[in-house]
Amino acid sequence: MALDLAALAVMASATSPAMPAPTLEEFEAVLRRHDSATLALEEWCALRGFAEPARVTAETLPPVRDGMPAADIRARLALVGEETVAMRHVRLSCGRHVLSEAWNWYVPARLSAAMNDALASSDTPFGKVVAPLHFRRKPLATLAGPAQNCPPETISTHQAMLVLPDGRPLAYLVECYTAANLR
């Protein structure tokens, strides 16, 4: 279902300035509607009137996540032969609202050269860069609050796999959604 983000923003701005605070359940429902967390956050950003246009950007952060052994990542991603794993640690924002911090472990050999270049050099979120691959999201776990290494203001942590149409894993994700989503 394609959503018109501009129409959502107009609807959000047309509501009273005293718009009630959203609930975590409403936020989680938007996340569940999308295979791409980026598209879900853009819909949420438009609904909440966080920015016009409702565009999510990725700020690259240092890769400081502990707790995921290399062997476990290799197994989750079903690496074959000489395939390697890359990791992208980002903070996703819409306007001045930081909506999440995420770690994406992915297989560069399963992306085009242009996709790998965009991930290395742009503020485009992972989901938008790899959208032409028509991946599907496979949720693994959702935790209320922060998991290990998430910011303290995390309201919900998601673990998921992105899977290619042929069934091969594309990426393993850990997403820490911030309290800014509920303001």
C-alpha cells in the first residue's frame, strides 16, 4: 500500500496543536506495516508532523556494538565461500528528531556496487539504498526498552533479518527506537 507522505503531513498539521501524545502501540503498528524501517519512520514522521518533507536521514556513527560474535553473524547471514560481512551503525533522524539508532550487518556481495558506494558515502538509510532488491523483513524479537548498547532513552528494540526474494539473508538488524517517537 503506497502512502502519500505529503498528504499525511497535511493531515497531521491540520489537527489541533494539542494533538494527543501517541502510544507505543500506535508506533509499533506503523513499524509492523513495513518491511523497511525507513519507510515506517517516514510515515510516522509525516503523521506526527516532525518535518516537511518527512525524510529520514542516516548519520553514520562509529561501529562500537559489542555482543554479536562474528561466527553468529556469519551463520545468520548464511555466508558462502569468501563472502564478507559489513556493518553500518547509524542514527536515523527526521528533521531535528532522532528516531532510532541502528546496526545493520549485511553482505556487500549481495548488493550492487552503487548500493555499496551509497552506504559508504551518503546519508541515505539502508532500507532506501537496498529497496530495489525487494527484500522482506523477518522479525526476530522485540524488547520493550533498551537492549545492550541501545541509548538509554530507547522505548523499543527490534531485531530482524532482511531476506532477499530467493530466501538468502541480506542483513541482520538491531534497531533502538527512541522516546522522540512518542512526543
